[in-house]
Amino acid sequence: MYLANQMKMNHRTYTLFFTITILWKIGCIVADSQEPANSPIVPLFKETAIFHGIDFVETSGSREKRYLFESKGAGVAVADVNGDGWDDIYFLNGGPDPARPNDPVPINCLYRNNGNGTFHDDTHRSGLGVPGYSTAAAFADYDNDGDVDCYVCNHGPNQLFQNDGTGAFTDVTSQSGTGDPRMSTASAFGDVDGDGDLDLFVCNYAHITAAIADRKGTWFNFSGHNAFLGPLSYDAEADVLYINNGNGTFSDETTSRGITPIAEGCGLGALFTDLDDDGDLDLFVGNDAAADCLYINDGTGYFEESALLAGLGLTDSGIALASMGIAAADFDCDNDIDLFVAGFEGEYNSLFQNNGEMNFADVTTLSHCGENSLLLVTFGAVAADFNNDFWPDIFTANGHVYPIVDLVPQCQGYALPSQLLLNHGKALFTDVSDKAGPDFTQKAVSRGAAVLDFDRDGDVDIIVNNLDGPAQLFENQSTPGNRLQIALQTETGAPAFGARVELTAEGRTQRQELHSSASFLSQNSAVLHFGLGNASHPQITVHWPDGKIEVFNPAPANCRMILRRQKSGSSIVAQEAFGGS
């Protein structure tokens, strides 16, 4: 999992660790000549979860973490489950200590937005209180009835829940054929074959249970201390591609569609995105302990694996990243999607720049995005314009996997601070974590993270699910610059996953796509957020999943646009002022 390098630690000495650190610092010195001149405005965040009614606390197994699955943590999914225009928040939860089977079983929790930025726990009414080691969730309208349904990944059989339109869900796993029984870590919805309904990809990890781990021997020596066995001690599990049959059922067409497992490919993240700019959805899969995968769609839903050829499988040093978190954005604003991939301790968080024609370059050092990440273990990774200056920034949620690292002087600790990297322009970043407010430097054992504008005030907030701890809601309290939010909807009013927007303002163009998965085991809000800086009359071009293209010139600023796909005529449904009024 995020533990790609845990097995490497068996052979890694701390002499090597500090050698890497020195080399990294040298790289930063070399890159200093490319430091941008302008200094972006640093946004201020305040942690306000309890104040807004969010009191979720994740629970995951034993305190000492005897097994890998206890330490993986869980994600958080953002979606408007009842169609009222306000984002709700769904937290995935872990399970009880395997040695204490009579303890209460934790459940996933749904917090409903009250329509004013405060929340209440609506878990019982919603039917989404799934018990026992869930990892991730994705909300999408698989049945084309205009509301978002929910697919939950578990350590065990996954579940598909159908929404009745009010945010009440019914388990339809059995009849849908999507109950993958393995240790799933992520899922993503997208129309891969262009037939108008959403297909489903499920990312699986490794064959691990407490009984299997006990037979293998639970511990290995981590710098003189006992630590649980990592992924290379177990058999990797194959991923699954379910094709939507259009009648509420899915068919497993993994192998026939060209999706094949690779040796030791423990999957941690999946993203449907159009990386080759040909109008269909390609698939990026982040693997732990192996090269990442890139499956190129031929336009009919059949794929060819091309990660190494494209420059995405490994870093430019030939390292397979732990790949816990994936953030996709047009970081350099050249109208294509770049990828930020999270690493383990001793690895850089890495940025792969899309140069077009399926050619990616590892620009981690040049971009400074790996700055201060070498001693971190990054899970959640999200991209958003937090200061509304037009350029996408990066937030990372961090936390180690071994509690015993608090006893290892060379490590930074089990609980770690979050990181905020501000984009100066053209994908050149500066770490401003210590300037983003005192709450931002609080240490936690963080896992999933997602972005949303929970109070609809026109800026981007952050929600984090922490291992064995309370959730954090980082409320953005800065609103500099103009901005525009865009909700892309299907004809029935559900999120139009796979659609993209190209926004041009003052001679610069930025692309955003609507994705059903993000970060680590998480899902961002389905409302796209564009910072505009000083621009007030942008042009937007919308590429709908069915190939239709619409241009809005000029588009408004400082509002939320609701764009619903229409067979004829304009797609503008509403322009709503920030605050929801």
C-alpha cells in the first residue's frame, strides 16, 4: 500500500537515508536559480470541524498496529447526496482490534449539510452506516436517474448503494454484480466505452488477513523495533473493470478490455482522465511496491498499458513510488493534465508534467514540489487554487504507518504536519505550511483528504480523515481574487464525470476535468473551482462526455454556474451568488 518502501527499509540503512537527504538538498540548490520572482498570497486556514457539527473519529484496529490493514486508514468522499446544491461528507471507517472481537464495530458516517455550512450526522437515515474496515467510496449516478449512488470499497466484499433521490440508500450489491470480495482500496467511475452510462474500476491491494499475517510471522525489525509486515510479504490482488450493462447490472470485463495485473502490483489509487487529449477516458493506477500503470483507451473502451513509455511508471531515478495519493491538475496552465504522486518516507512527492503526445517529464526538482517531503509519509494529496490566483496549489495530508517511529530519532514521528505548496505560476511551488495559520501545523496521522466549498463562500476548504483520530475541516478564511465555480451536470442533473472545462483569462488557459476519484481513497466535490486573479470576464469551453462542445464568452465571475447538458440550446441552468443565495 502506501508501504511500498516499507520492505525497502529492511535493506535501507540510515546512512543511505541521510545520503539521499544530502543529495536532495543539493538538487534544491541547483534548482534555486529557477525560483520565481513573485510571491503568491498565502491563504489562512482554521480548523473548524466541531464548530460546524462534524465530530467523526476514525477507529482502526489495535493501538500498536500489528497488521498492515490496521494502518492503511480510510478516505473521505464529498457529494451532494440529496441534490440541494450543498456538499455532504461521507467518512469511511476502520474496524475493531482483531484481538478484541467483542469491541463495538466502527461504522462509516454520513454528515449532511444543513444548507448553511453546518452539518448533522445523517448516517442512520441514509443507510450508509457500513460496519468494518471500509477504505474508500465513490458517489456517481450509475443508473442515470439523476442522483448520486455510492460504491464502498471494503477489506472484504464491496458494496453498491442505490440512492432514492433523497439521500436514502439501498444495498443493491448482489443484483448489480459488483461485490468484489478482496481488499479493495479505491474505485473510479467513468464512461470508458462511450455508451452513455458509467463503468466502474476497482483497485485492489493484497491478500491480507490477520490469520495469514500470523502464519507468516507478524513482525519485522524496523530500526530495532517490531513493525508489521509490508505488502511484499503478501500476494498482490488483481484490479477489476466492471462494464455497465445499462440495466442496473455490471459485467467483469477486466482481461478482455486490456486491464491486466502486474507482478507485485498492490493498487492504491485509480483515476479516469483524458491524458492523451483524444476525447476518451484513460486510466492511471497508482501501485505500491511496483511501477504505476497507465492504460490508454482506444476510444471504444479497450486499453493498452503504456506507463513506462509515457514516462509515468517510475520516477526519473527509476524509483517506483508508494503512490498513496494522486492529484491531477493543469499545474502549469498549458491546457493538459499533469499528475502529482505521493511518496513514502525517503521518497519525493513527485510531479509529472504532461508535455503532450503522451510524453511526461518528472519535474519534481525543478518545480520544488518535493520540497520538505523527504521525511514525510504522504497519503492525501489534492490540487486546488486555494488563493484564487489562477494557479493550482497542492495540499498533502501526512502521517506515518508505524507507531514505533516515535522511538526512532531519525524519523520525524508517527503524527506529521500537513503541507501546503503554493504555485507561483508555471508549476513552481513554495512550501508555505508554517504561514497558513496555527491550526494548519497541528500534527495528525492523516490519511484521506478532499476539497470542497462547504459553506459556499467562494473559496476552497479541505476535509481530512485521520487514523484513530478526529476529522479535520480546514476552513479557508481568505478570499482574495476573483473566482468562478462550475457544476457540470448530465441531462438528469447528476455530476457529468468525464467532462472538462478549459478556462481562458488574460491570455492564459487552464484545464480542469470532473473526476469521480481523487487523493488517497477519497473523492473531491463535483463542483470545479477556478481562481481568476484579477480577471473578470473569462471564456470557458466545455467538452461534454458525449463529444459536444460549448463556448461561453464572456462567462461571469464571482458566482457558481450550473451547466446541465442539453440536447439543444444553452446548457446554463443557473448562476448563483456565493453563499447559496
